Amino acid sequence: MKIVGYETFLVAPRWQFLRIDTDEGVSGWGEPIVEGRAEAVQGAVAAMMEYLVGTDPLRVEEHWQTLAKGGFYRGGPVLSSALAGIDQALWDIKGRYHEVPVHELLGGPVRERARIYTWAHGNDNAALVDDAQAKVAAGFTALKINVSEALPPVPGAADLRSMVSKVEALRTALGDGVDIALDFHGRLSTAATRQLLPLLEPLLPYFVEEPVLPEFSRDLRRVVESTGIPIATGERLFSRWDFRDVMPTGIAIAQPDISHAGGISEVRRIAAMAEAYDVAVAPHCPLGPITLAASLQLDFATPNFLIQEQSLGIGYGGAGQLLDYLVDPQVFAFVDGHIERPTGPGLGIAVDENAVRAAAADPHRWRSPVFRHHDGSFAEW
């Protein structure tokens, strides 16, 4: 079997899909994307596919090593994300060729259900509580919120109390039976994070995500040592080497993104590394159905998996678009906050190619929003 071609599709709301075709009629799908930089990743995919066309798609590890290291310049979000989507598609082909789910090729399942979470939103505490209660009523047992919009480097008392009040309102309304995770999104400085975390401790957050920007990962040990709240990070780390210096800091949860950190092959290795440091894995996934499907395949074969992010309810592009590109949306049906183990071959989903082509006829040009402080200077999104 040989790879004979490929296509990429820019589809709403901000995703990119990849289909790789073989001479035996077996095709695989992947999702290579950097949000806001889709065109750059599209170009990187094209360059990598020059090597892959004509090769055996089943030699997944050999292709990963060559594409990751053979271009001399390596790593970073664009190249790692292009490789990630290709890797997903190759695993999809391999699973379909052998007529088994990818998790069977990774050693077999270690669980039958994977826990998932959603997002809650609101312009004020009352609206936030209303949205959170609706998500819980829909069957979610865990949710995540952004703790704040743009913040100054040193938040004042009003900012700190506002952030704490959000979590207080949710905890009061939802009780202790719903887990509440907090995303700092790298918006706070290390000093501000250390000031805020002790104020949040009595509210028992499930975890705090990205408390500092990735370029300040060296400061994570100071953050971890300042609080008993589990610390999570990793959505902007792109390889096991990026995670190598983070694991020993005492983080509780690693969050590699299977569409950014080199795909199934590399995130599998990151998860194994995390296990050696008593670190759980909660894959980052604010993306489309192919990324979620690939993440779930890994989740079901990963002993130290904790919980899976997914984009239903994330707050952009309409609530239903995660499911719009699937022939059978029921594959992502959840009960009591969990998704059942997929049993279909490859990534376990059937992509609706007609829907994809229709969406790609009007390609998106999504860009990350730019936040500003009150004085007009740049603020972290």
C-alpha cells in the first residue's frame, strides 16, 4: 500500500482537516491546525507530504521520526501541528487497514468510559451560574471557566475579589458534586498567580490551568509550592523535550494537545513520561471532531488519563459544529459526563466528506482576538 495523495480543508469555525489517500482505497483523516495560523500549517503540511507521497502509510513511527527531525529545523507550533495532523491520519489508515480502533494498536483499552468536561460562560456571576447549571443539567459533571478577561500584571484588590467571587458563586450554586476547573490562560504574572491561588484554595478547584505563560515554565515550581491546588499546563508545549523540564516542577496534570504536540505518536510518549512523575494527563482539545477522536483513542489506552476537554459549549462558532462534520454524531454521545469507548476502526469516526467540502468552499480566516489593557497596551489573550 502506498500514499498517493492528500487534501487539506479549512472549515468553520477555525479548524483545518487533512485527508490522506492510498492506492488501496483506504483513507485517513487528521486535524493539523494552529488556531489563527491555519494557512501557515497548511503550507507545512504541503512540504511534509512531498516526502510522504509514494511511501507505505503503515510505517507510522519511521515517518514520524523523519518528518520531525529530517528538515534540520524542527519543533515549534507550526511544524509540530502539521506533523500532528499527518500522524493522526496515518494512525487512522493503520487502524482501518487492520480493522481495529487505534487504541487496540496502542496496547488495548485500560478503561471503558472516558470522563469529559465542558465550559461555562457568563458576562456576570448570575449568567455564569445559569450557564453552568444548564451544562450540569445536560449531563456534565465537570466544567471549566476562564477566571478573568484581560488583567494587569499586578491585579488590584477589586480584580482579585472579582475572580474569587466567580468561583464562590459557582461552588455555592453547584455544590461539591461538580468539579470546577479554572483556566488562567497565562494572563497572570507569576507573582499575581501566587497571590491569587491561596484565596481560591477554600473553594477546592479541580485544577488551575496555565497559571503562567509557557516561556515562564521555569517558575512553575514556585507556583506549585505556593498552593495545594493541582496545577495543570501544557497546551503550548509541543514535544516531550518541552515537557521534560516541566514534569519535575510538581505539576499535577499535563495537557498536551494531540493536534499541536506531534500527534498520537508523541502525546503517547509524553503521557508515559508523565506517569513516571506521578502526573495525570488531560489532553487539551478546544478543536474539531478529528482531534477529539484522536484524543479519545489515546485516552482509552493511557493508564494515567484523567479527563478530556472537548469543544461543545466552548463559546465560539455555534454549539453544534463539533458534530456537523460527522456521519454519525452519536459516536460522541455522553452519559453522566462520560463517553463510551469507541469500537469503530481507526479513529472511530466517519467524517462527512460532503459536509467538509461544502464548508471548505468558504474557508475561514479566523484570527486570535487581541486584548488591550485600559491604557491601550497589549494584554494577554
